[in-house]
Amino acid sequence: MKKTSEIVKSIPTTLEGELRFPQMEEQKIKQVYKFAVIGDLSNGVNTGAILAVRIVMHLKKEMEVPVSFLMVDSNGTFAVVSFYNTNRAIADDKIQAGDLVYIKNP
């Protein structure tokens, strides 16, 4: 596995190109997003923020939901992210250690 410093350096802090997220039917307003790090976030929804993180590891537990991962941001700050309304297959098949994940409105 790569050293933490190498992982952190590989996390983008600016956006080159366009990020596309699945659209919800009712989402008609164009939203402008700004990159944030974990330390920038406040309690609740952080509208207009994009959090770019690398997955460090899947945090396995007996319960199926939520699926949780240890992640790190471009400042080297670690946190746990949990995904609800999903199943364990996302951790087993889709999201792996080292993957780059963008979280909008974290």
C-alpha cells in the first residue's frame, strides 16, 4: 500500500474538466461547487461544497447498513464516511482502497 503522504498528494484540490453526478428529476437549478477539505465542513449539509477524498479502507462490521470507509482528504485529515440506502456490495465490489471519491454537499 502507498504511504499516506503519496495518497494525500494524489488528491485533487482543483477541478479540471467537469464532474457529473446522477441528476434527480427535481434538480433544475445549476449549482456551482467549490472544493473543500474536511476542516472546512460544518455540521449539517454543506451546500455547494465538493469533498475530494481517497478511500483508505473499508470498515467492516456485522450490520449491512450503513457501509463505512476510512478516508483522507488533501490536507491529510482522516475521517469516516458512511453510505446509507445501499448494501455491502458497494464496499465489496465498487469502492476499493485507493479510490478517489467526490462527495457533493457533504
